[in-house]
Amino acid sequence: MAEVFQKGTLYLCATPIGNLEDITYRTVRCLTEADIIAAEDTRHTRQLLSAYGIETPLTSYHEHNKGEKGPLLIERLQDGDMVAVVSDAGLPGICDPGSDLVREALAASIPVVPLPGANAGLTGLIASGLDTTLFTFVGFLPKTKRHRRPVLEGLKEYGGTLIFYEAPHRIEGVLAEIEEVLGDRPAVLCRELTKKYEEYIRGSLSCVRQRLQEQGCRGEFVVLIGADTKEMGELRADLDYESVLRQLLAEGTDKKDAIRITAERCRVPKREVYKAALRL
């Protein structure tokens, strides 16, 4: 039996992080039946709604107008409207002002219902090969180095995997700072998750940074940093050095040179890379 959405309720609707098919039937119904949708960027959300033939009215609700718009949305909820909140991508309330609206709604005794769905951090984590039993979501680091450093220092003793979001124009500098403070830990850089050019760069931070410098910094990034523990053994600069070797060979690099470059870049013994070349 289909869920009956309730009036006077705030619904938190997860939206795709790239692939528009990553939306749930429940969310499509909720967005269709809502009286109004509060969106971080109405132009961006309108594209999603158009793809599913949803004609519900939109209103903007973002970091710069939340002080003004929040009370208006609470008023509508108190008057019996059904309000759906979406972010540009993923779960509302994660790295966006949706969390402020939730607090305002709860303070006004308004029911809040989450509709689960896509999330960039967890999507990257489950495919990373790093520890998924213990992890810490950090999100976006502060924009300036002066403010980033204390945050990174505070993460030194954290166990498990650290999850960051970062913009392409800052990614190289931020990775260098993370390596400087946390050490050359295992890392996975997830680029353009669920999109056409989805890519995972695996290795130590130094190897990941080198690969990034070589191929450029396009797209949105999720950065995962492994724990620096004795149980992990010695760091291997690339957790998937075979993919590096495969890429070099595909580009036409001589096998002997490809083995040497892979061993140097990924700090893996040449004999291991040679065995991988034979397998390939």
C-alpha cells in the first residue's frame, strides 16, 4: 500500500549526485505531491523535476537567504502545507542549510521525515577498499589554510577512514596539506561519482597527488583517507597498481618502461609489477 504523505510535515528528499536515475520512487511521489519544494538552487532542481514531469512550485532556500526563508517555510508548515526540501545533490542537511530548517521545524513541533537516497561520501566509501566499519565524515574543510590546519591537526588521532568533499580548484593544495599533517596515508580520490567519467584514483597520498597533477583536476571530488595504523602494514603507494600498469600499456608505453614507471610511481617492487604484466 502506497504511503500517504502528511500535510504540515517537512520531508527531506535525497536527490541524485549525478545519474538522474538514482532517485527513489518514493521521492518522486513526495516531490509530486508536495505543496512546495525548497531547493538550494532552483535552476538546478528544475532540471531534475523536468526529467520526471514534476510541476510542484519551487522556492529557493540556501545559505544566504535561510534567515529570511526559514521562518516563512515554518509558517507554511504550521498552516498545513507539505514542504519538501532538496539540496543540489545527495542528502539535504549534509553540507547545506537543510539542517537549520530541520532544527527550526523540530523547535516548532513540526514532524520531520527523511527520505533516504544517494550520498556522495558513502557512495565513495563503499567502493574505496578502505575501512568501512569505522569512518568519520569531515565534509568540506575551511577555505583558507590558516583555518584548515587546526582542523587537520585535530584529525590526527581519529581511527578509521576520513571522508572529505573538495572543489577542483582547491584539491591539489588541500591534498598536499593533508599529507603534510596526517602523513602519506592510503587514500582514494573519487571523481565525478555516478557520472559518465566516474573515476577512482587509489594509492598513497603522494601517489594520488602525482596522478592528479599528471591528468588534471576536473570534476567534483570525494577524498577518502585511510587510518594510519600498524595493522595496515607498510603503506603501498597504490592499492591498485595494476590499473596504473594497464593504463600505461594501453597508451602504448613499452612494457619494460611501463613496469619501471609503475614501480617508481607506486613504490611497488619491480618483480611484483613484472608478475602483473605477465598476468595482463
